[in-house]
Amino acid sequence: MEAIKTQLVVLGGGPGGYAAAFYAADKGLKVTLVEQDPRLGGVCLNRGCIPSKALLNATKLIGEAQESAKRGIVFAKPQIDLSTLRAWKESVLQKLGQGIAQLAQKRGVQVINARGHFESAHQLRIETPDGQGFIEFEHAIVAVGSKPALPKIFDLGNPRIMTSTQALEIEEIPQSLLIVGGGYIGMELGTVYASLGSKVVVVEALDSILAGADADLVRPVMAYAKKAFQEVRLKAKVVQMSTAGKQIRVTSQFNGEDREELYDRVLISVGRVPNAEDLGIENVPLTRDDKGFIKVDTQQRTNTPNVFAIGDIAGGVMLAHKAAKEARIAVEAITGEASSSSHVVIPAVVFTDPEVAWCGLTESEAKAKGIQVKVAKFPWGASGRALTLDRTDGLTKLIIDPETERILGVGIVGHGAGELIAEGVLAIEMGATATDLAECVHPHPTLSETLMESAEVFFGHATHTFIRKTEPK
Amino acid sequence: MDVKLPKLGEGSETGVVVSILVKVGDAVTKGQTLLELENEKSVAPIPSTASGIIQRVNVKEGDKVGVGSVLISVAVDGESNAPTPSAPSSPLASESIQRTEVSHTAPKYAQEPTPPIAVDPSHGAIINPSPAAAPSVRKIARELGIDLTQIRGTESGGRIVMADLRAHIDRLQKLAFAPKAIPGRGQSTPAESIDFAQWGIVTRKPLTTLRKVISRRMCENWTSIPHVTQFDEFDITPLLALRKEFAPAYEAKGARLTLTPLIIKALISTLKQHPIFNASIDEVLEEVVLKHYYHVGIAVDTEAGLFVPVIRDADTKSLLELSRDLETLATKARDRKISAEELKGGTFTISNQGAIGGSHFTPIVNKPEVAILGLGRGTLKPTVVEKRIEARTLLPVALSYDHRLIDGGSAARFIVDLQHNLSNLTPADLKLA
């Protein structure tokens, strides 16, 4: 096979990789995209964001139907046909995957289904089903992503001990499910399985679920979990697991005592590790940090000037939209534009019930860093829209610089928080002040009003809530 | 014991080692100058923080060092001579940051980089540490190589909008096309070396670092400031009589009452009447900075060259304190024991050549100050007093000022008021408490 010559090779076809390939092609570069999975889209499309949201949305109805009874609309107990649910989910992935493949084709991006291995800073060896080949490139973008961590003590080779990848396949609805790790993946999948009827127990080593989110935003999710899950154990630790017939025997420590329990299935969601092995990284060579992520500068450039890294493999928050933004930054750096990742606001969304979303500075971060801020909160109990939705378990808060009154951070918990947070991102990126947000008319009755009203809370004159002024004027 | 680079003063975190005065094995005493460091403002001696033997010199001439860098290790008297482990002077954080931001190679299809707008690097003050601006504005700023931390936003919350960016670019362009200060070394093509030996015997020796700094500063001040020098002669006959009367009392307190502290007293009153003489021009922001403090620089002639130590808050000090300060600073300057801090922050400078002799001269304004007062030696001259000729002591006075900020009329009024304030000094002013 003759070596392929290309201006840019992108290794990895996830939301970072294909975004980079497409943008570079749109800018006129000759681009080759190498992906080992037959379907483009990476973890996000195949084993992450998309399938989990499909399942969350499908199963949400179960809980909503139950809730509906108190409003006088009563449904019969739902019948769950797992194979149809799986097929529907798969059809969503199929549609999206095909869409990406078509978009690649239309742009003239050469997509190669192969494993890639760097031979040098200008050559990538590819292993395809048809044999070995080589790609000579001027620039490379490494976007190989991450995978769920599976610590050795849990890796018994037993399929009943799952990571998110297997859990999303929903082979069965286990009677009992232990989730190790109360981060966003554990909490989201816990929500899916709890809706389907599993007895879910979450074990979290820290003193709170959803690490990184402010405590007041986590509270409604915790309230839901206490109701829908069998148990959420904080400051708890799983120390041992073993196979016990068709179950898993789990030894854990909680409240100072050891427990031994049997679970039908266990989900390990204790974080993600970079896919840095067997890539030929040492042949480029690329410098990695102590956790194995590739080190990059503010233009996503590695220590080897013509090689860039984006998305999960470059470390930081492991979110698809961060990868997509880094894709644009890297491509612009390659085409000689002055791009930079500094001061980019990356929102975070957790699709639990209710959803949690935040962006910019959080209240706890401000406290930890000693940054002077004012926090304005608007509880959803005062929102007409939240009441009509019967979802008053929400809160919108703004983190404001007391001097300039600029909005430094936005946090939302509640129904549809993931959709609402985008306005917060815009406000922070634009350097908007609380006045700007308060002055913009928001449609009534919508949940978006809570953003405007929380800005008004800051000034002490929100219409739908009353705040007694503590500082005499 | 490690001698680390102390904080040199506001906004000055780094310096270049210009000379090292000690070597390993030398015995040093506490306070003895170990090396000299140059930063944007001055050449400062770095004193030893302890007495002992020099164990290690961690820097060499020409090294750029930051605050906290270990410069020299001294085995303190009485301590063991075992070398103490010490980190080598760390490379500057700012340098390494810059390095990562520099793009390594220009790709073939990269656009031609925009030529950077020439800016005097000394105008790099951060005035907006966390600038708020829309992503589109930030993008353009990046493309033009403009640092938003140097722009003050005009919108609510200090947000920088396109108009602010444009105004900033305008300012930079004006600066770039303004007559450039000619640096005393580097950049400009060096003049050809002339072989003076062809016409006779010569001795050559390298310019000292201090001389190079003086040279650069003088060139910059002379070329960037449109100077005007206003001359006058002050009749100081009564003042000298007053001085003579009170000098013994000062002597008894261990201080020498010279003419200079008396001039400072009168000067402070005059500066308060004419605040524009106690000001600076902020060329970047196009603002006048009027200072409500009075730190008077005193030009001191030393063997090594010119030093201008600063008397802080001269307006709050008594004549006795001023006399003492003058003497201390002059001695320190001559012994090269003056700290960098003591050379900074002056608001107005006095250059008094009276002790040496001479008459009028045209002093060069000490940037960023806007005026300087040059004094010659008072001499007896036939003077008309009440229509009769009398022998009076006249003091040659020369006021150089920055005509960008100060007009001739203001300078004339300043001189008149200064003379008035000087002749208005009374025994009550000189009397010791």
C-alpha cells in the first residue's frame, strides 16, 4: 500500500476528532480521519452522551407517569420491552453515525477505519482489516479520547461488573444494582436503572455526589436519589468484590463498619482514563502529565510543534463540547490564526432528575480561591412555569463580581437546566452584568425567567420573590 | 545562608545581573554589596544579608533573575562550612510562559503574520487584570496581538467593546509614530569603532554598567522630552545670613545645614502652588498624573557616576530631618550602598552643583518627572538694591521642564514663586524645636 500524503491527519473520530477534520476541510486543508470504530462519533455518540440521553429520556416517562396520578391522570403500570428500547436507542446512534459519515464524504474528508500508531512526528502507521499502511502528514491532531476506569481490584472478568459502556447496553434489568462512584455518569445511569425498576445503591467515597457542583445545586438531585434509589452512601468505600454464582459479593465500608452484600450487577463509574496506550506516543514524542494525558498549550499544541491534542486525551474536563471547541482552536492554530483556549467558558451539565448545569465560576470555587463574589439565588418555588410543570425542585443562581457587577458564574438545578445554561455561557462570555441580564425581557411563563429574576434578586427587586435587604442603605 | 533577590519595588520583579563584586571564598560583612542589578529604573546594589564567607555564586553577569531567586550563598560566621543545598536561580516564570505561547513553526499555508505594532515595552502596565470582552472582541485582539489587560473598558462592568479596542490601537499608533527614544545601546546600528591610536597614545577601558545605564537614560530623556530651561538668579544674601545664624544649632545636633534643605522647603511650597510640576505624563493612557506626594530626588555626584536618591515625603519633614536625610543618602550613594527602593518614585529632582562651583547649566529632566531644578554656586555680584549698587550673593538657578506638559508662562510663574518662597523663609522656619 502506497503511503497516503495528507496535510492533516486526525486520529480519533469522536466529537473532537470529526469536528476538527470537518473544520480543517472547510478551511481548505487535505484531511485524513482515522477511526478504529466502524462508526464515527466516538464515545459520545456510541457509548456516552447520546445513548445515555436516549435512555434517560425514554425511561423518564415511567416516573412521570407515576407522578401524574396525583394530578388526576392515572396510567397503568408500564410494560417494558428491553429489546425494542435497545433497538430504538440503536436507531438513534445509527442515524447520527450515518449523518457524520455523510458530512465527512461531502467535505472530501478521507475516513479510514483503522487503528493508528505514530511512527514519527510525520508518519502514522495504520492497521486496517486489509493490512498495514502509512500516512505521511504535515500536522496531526490526536483526539483518541478516554475510556472508563476499571481499577484492578474490580476487574474480575465478570460481565456483571460493568462500566458505563456495558451499562448502556442494558442487557437486562437487574433486581439490584450497585453503583460505585456518585459522579455524573453513575448518577445518570443510576437514574435510568432506577426508572426501569432496579434497586439502586450508590457508594461514593467523597462527602457529596456530583463532585464539582455547588452543594445547593446538588441538594434536589440528592432528594430525588433518596426517593428513587434504595440508598446513597457517602464517604463509603468498596474494598472487595468477588463472583458469587449469578451475583457479585461486595464488601464495603460505610459508617465505620464493614458490610457484605450481594448484587445482581455492579456499575463502576469512578472516572475515566486516557486512551494513551499503544499509540506510538513515544515515537513522536509527546509529553504526558502524571495522569497520562497529553500536555498541550493554550493552542492545543503538544511539545512537538506540528502535533496537537484535543478533547479527553488533552486532559481537563472530559466533555464533548470542550473537545469540539478545542478542535476549532487546534485547526485555527494550524492555519495560522490567533486562537486560544484561555478564558473559554465550558458549561457542565448533569442529566439527572432534576438536571444540574453550571458554567464559569462556582460558589465553592470562589470560596476556595478567596474570590470576593455576591451570590443571587432564585428558588423555582417562585416560578409560575415550574409550578405548572409541577417541578419546583429547582434553583437558579448567579455568581456576581460585587465591584463590576459582572456575571462570573451561573448555576442551575431543575427541569431542563441543561437547555437553560446556554444563556449563562453567553452572559459570561459577553462580559454581561447583572443589569444586562435583568434588563433583557424573558418570555412568560418560561423557566428562562429564573435567570432574569435571579439578576433582579441581586438588586433586591425581583417581582416574584421578596428579599429583605440585610444591608441598610 | 542564601541571599535572595529582594522585592525591588512596585512593578519591578526582575532585573539583570550587571556585575558581581565578590567571588567564592571571599569574606563579606553584612551590608556589603555583593552584586549589582539593573532593572528598568536603576542599577541597585544587592547587599549581603549576613557576614561570612561566599560559598557559591549562583548567577553570572547578564543573567535575568526574578524576585526570590537565590543569588549567592554565604556561609555565615560560626556556621559550618558545609555547602547548603540551594536551588539554582529559577528561570523567569514570565519567560517560560512566553515560550509556550510562541508558535513554534509557521505552517506553509499560514497567513503572513501581521507586523506587530511597535510599542515601547515599558508601557506594559496591566490596568485591567481580568478584562471582560465579547468573544468576537477577544478574537480580534488576539489577531492583532493586543493585550486586553492594558485596556480600560468603557461599558457597564468595565466591558471592553470594539470602540475601546479602536481607541487603544489609535493610542498605540500615535506612540509608535512619536519620536522614538534612541537607546544608548543595542537596536540602532552601532557607530563604527574609530582607531584613535593612529593619532597618538590612548587608554581604553570598558564603559561601566552604570555609565551605560546613565547613557541610555539620558539619551531617552533628552530625545523624548522637548526641554526648555528657564534661568534666573536668586538673591540669597538674607538666606545665607539666616543659615549662618542657625548652622551651629544644627551642628550641635550632628547635622549640616546647607542651602539644599532650605531650597527643598521653598520648593515644596512652590510645588503645592504649581501641581503640574509634581506630575507625570502617562503616554499610554494619555493622562496627566498629578501626585499628592512629594518625593524629592537629589542628584549625587559619585566616583562611579550619577545617582539620584530620593527623599520620601519631603513635605512632612523638618529642616533637621531633611539635612540628615540628605547627608545619609549622599553617603550611601557614594559608598554604593543605596537600595533600589531609595532610587525610585521621585516626583521632582534637584541638581545642586554649588559645592563644586559653576554657574548656569541646562539639566536634563529625569523621566517620568517633568521638571528639574539646577543650582550653581552663589557668588557675590554687584546688584541694584533700592537704586543703589550693593554686593549681594546671587544664586544661579536653572529650571528645565517638559514643554509637552508645561508652558513657558507656568515655568516663569514657578520661578517667581520659588524665589518668593525662598526669601520668605524666616527664623521661625529654621529654629529647631
